[in-house]
Amino acid sequence: MSNIIITEEQLKNLKENLKENKDGSYMAKQQMFTIATLAYKMWEMMEDGEQLEDWMESKIAQSEQSIVAVVKAFMYDEVEGKNGGMDKLDYGDLVIGN
């Protein structure tokens, strides 16, 4: 795969976030960044209608299901814990699955 290009501002933000998150979910945050960056790069490289090998499509589908499950659980915990309930949730920010 070719180089992944990010802006200096994105790199600065990443470094700051890594410094601030040394406890708790340090690795999870780093892994989410890697997943997002690589997925976006592949999305940019793919042509409309381009066919992937079956095993690739299967892995992408499994990954989507896994990420959606984690995001739903994380968002539920955030809403229940910090925000004080569903009335504080901005539904415009939700984009989950199909």
C-alpha cells in the first residue's frame, strides 16, 4: 500500500491525543485512528463498481458489524452515564448501520 497522507494539523492533534490518553483507552484510540485512516484511503482508491475478492468483502462486512456494535455500546454508555438520558442526545449525529 502507498503512503498515507495526513495534514500537519491532523498529526499535531493525533500526537496531543496520544499524550492525553496514556491511561485507559490509549490503544483503542490509536487503533480507531488506524482503522479510520486506512478505510478512508481504500475508499478513495476504489473505483465505483469495482469488484473485490469474496474474502475481502467478507472481512469488510465483518469489520462493519464489529465497529457498529462497539459504537452502539459506546454511545449507549455515553448517553446513560454522562449526558443524563436520551433527551440530551443529538439524533442528527447518529449514523449507525443500515
